[in-house]
Amino acid sequence: MDPLILGIFQSLSPNGTVGSAWQHPDDRSADFTDLDHWIRLARMFEEARLDLLFLADSYGFPALDGELIPASVKEGRGIPGGDPMPLVTALAAATERLGFILTASTTVEPPAANARRFATLDHFTKGRIGWNIVTGSSGATAADLMGKALVPHDERYDMADDYLALDLALWEDSWADDALVRDKATNTYADPAGVRMITHDGPYFRSRGILNLPPSPQRTPLLVQAGTSGRGMRFAGEHAEAVFVAGGAPERVARNIAAIRQAAVEAGRSPSAVKVLVGALFLVGPTEEAAQRTHREMLAMSTPEGAAAIFAGNTGVDLLALDPDQPLAQQRTELGLSNLQRYLGRDGRPGPTVREIIEDFRVTGINGSVFVGTGASVADQVEEFVRTTGADGFLIQPHMTPGTYEDLIEYLLPVLRARGLARDEYVGDTLRERFFGPGHRRLPAELRRNAGAVTTVS
Ligand SMILES: Cc1cc2nc3c(=O)[nH]c(=O)nc-3n(C[C@H](O)[C@H](O)[C@H](O)COP(=O)(O)O)c2cc1C
């Protein structure tokens, strides 16, 4: 088994993915507006040689029929949420090797603005940046906020194809490798012959211009995707270098991972061209009893109302308004599909009842997998999970910040390292090299090809 890719899951908000742990005296998540809080965390992750910090984000927030959900506001779940983009510049200065993956939706800002921002971040981080390309799981509120119409679910991915094609052209084609000259003696900053106009005339986006920035170490940020609907997986197969999937029953995660690798093959790529990281919680302690106590404490801070609010914001389905003893009748939504599909019946068998769904979502949240125990027992569970699912790594989600991570670093990492399941030194300078090995700094040619040809370079 190869060493795992280990990333940290955080967002600029007072809570993690299960419950409202911000209320615990030891939890510091509510300091998310304080830059020092983030610098301390980033340094801790780098010292532990964890691969990357992922910052989830959405312009949307939990709502039902256009109205706020009181439990969401009261408990700080899904509301509030800050913009991770400015944060990363500070964290890049405070660290040297830690990678960063930032979420940006293809439904909000124009593609050229996104390209310029990520190019700037790739410079400032010296190639340690990745882009989690989302089509917006809380799309309805984000669309309202931006004064836009909500685009139907699958069409959002068609738009994302077009968006990405333009961004890739800007990153990869606008500047020739030798266009940046910087010769003071001749006042030649750049070679005009090497800076090229990009013309894009796609089904959703039109643009003519340049990336107004010389090439950065990776040019294109590491491309990441995180939606496991059928259309989402096709997008991942065609374009993503890494995919985040929700955890849960190993058989379901294995099925999702196999489907993503199959989508890559159908897009003319190798199944291992996509690295899959599973969102999971690790509650690790010095003894089994201490870890179980932490788990019980976590669940005591997770309410059905808070869980239902997050589910509603993500899927548009109000579980609290449904018959608790029936399975879900709704099969589709124009919001996020993954969390709905997670609870539908399969192969003629009915899905769980609404009561069971609320309880499962209360206990596992949007991540799904919860590993509890001592370092050795969690390492055993991890090995078994990876063997069953074929995952390449994990996104480590917080119960408590920073406690969850401190425990993981103290109790689990040494065991994983002893078993060859975690690295003790960073490999590669850029984030892409962290995923694919030294020398893999640039976007693979096949991904440039898959982006299509509605763009011309002149
Ligand atoms: C680990 C993980 C992290 C995610 N992070 C975000 C995020 O930061 N912002 C967001 O809008 N959606 C996020 N999602 C949700 C998906 O990206 C996607 O938008 C949602 O599932 C809807 O797409 P789908 O219908 O294809 O599943 C995340 C999902 C997972 C599993």
C-alpha cells in the first residue's frame, strides 16, 4: 500500500462537518476571523508534514424556500462563512511546503477573473495551490445572492466544462514558456511575440484577451472536483486530477471510487490519473475509552435540527417536514445530488427511513466515515478501509479544532508512518508533485485536450 495523501478539511466558519463543537470550551473554531488562529493551525499541519489544507467554501447558505433556517443561524451551521482566498496569501507566507486547495464555484465569478486569481495564488504559494471546482451545492441561495437564475443541476456541469476550457487556455496558452524576459539592460520585461491573445467562443462563456500575468510554477492549479452525481463523475473523469468523495459505508465508497476511475478511462485517461481522497473524521485517543468518550461528546453536540438544516441547504429537502417512518420519495434535486443519492434505495431494496437518515446525518454529517479508537486500532481500520475502497488518501475533518488534529498527530500519525502509510517528509515542491511525484509540475497534456477546442490562440 502506498503512503496516503493526507489533507486537512477546514472552512472559515465556526463549525466543522458534524454538530456544533464551537460551543465546547476547548474548541477554537469560532476564532475563524482571526488570522493568527489560521497561522497557528497551518504551522502545526506543516510541522506534522500533512500534505495540504483544504478550505471548503460556498456563497450559498442553508435555506428552505428562500428563507433562513433558524437552527442553522442559531448553531452557526453553514452560516457564517468567510472567503478563503485572501487567507491563503497569509498562510503561504507563514509556511513553506504545506499545500492549499481552495474552493471556487463555476457559477459565480467570470472565468477570466478566476484564472487571474488562481494564477496570482500559484505565484504567491510557489506552486502549492489547487482548485476545488464546484458547481455549487447551496446553489439556490448563492444564485439569489448574486442576482442570477439557478441553472439546473446537470447543465451547471456543462457550464463548468466551458468555464474550465477558457481558464485552461488562459493558464496554459496565453504566455509562451520563454515570454518572460526581465532584462533590465534592454528594458525588455516580456517578449511581445510570446504573449498571445486567447479567443473563446463557448456555449456559455465568451472572452478575448490574455492572462495578465506571467506563467506561475504550475500554471494551472491542481484540478480537484467533489461531486459524485453521475454528471459530476463524468466531469471528474474528464478534467479532475483529484476528487474528494464523502465517506460512509466502505462498499458505497468503493463503488463511487470505481465509478470515478471508470469515468477517467472513458475520457481516455489512466484509472490512476485521478487521486481520490475520502472525507472522514478521526477521533483518536490514548485509550479506546478516551476516544469513545470524545465520540460521545461530539454526538451530544450534534442536534437533529442542525443536521436537517445542513441537509436542506445541500439538497433542498426538508427532512423534518417528511413522514419519519417512510424512506425518501424524492429522487432528484437541482441542488446537490450526492447527499440525496446517499440515502436512496438500491437494487430494489428500500432506502433508510427519514428518521434513520436524520440520525445518520446527525452522527456522520457530510463526511460519512468516522474512525474511532487508539492509534493502532484506527490504523487497522484505515488499512482495511483503503484496501476495500482503493482510496488514495483522506481529507481529515474536524470534530474539534485544533484538538482533533492534535490527537491525530500525536496518536495516529506515528503508527501510520511505522506501517509506511504516511510519509515523514514532503515530496516535490509543488502541489501537483505532492500528488503525482517529483517532476509532475504541469497539467498533463490529456487534460488540456479534454477541455475541448472552442478556444483559439493568436
Ligand atoms: C469532501 C467534500 C468537500 C466538498 N466541498 C465543497 C465545497 O467546499 N463547496 C461546495 O459548494 N461543495 C462542496 N462539496 C460538494 C460537492 O462539491 C458538490 O458541489 C455537491 O456534492 C453537488 O454536486 P453533485 O450533485 O455532483 O454531488 C464537497 C463534497 C465533499 C465530498
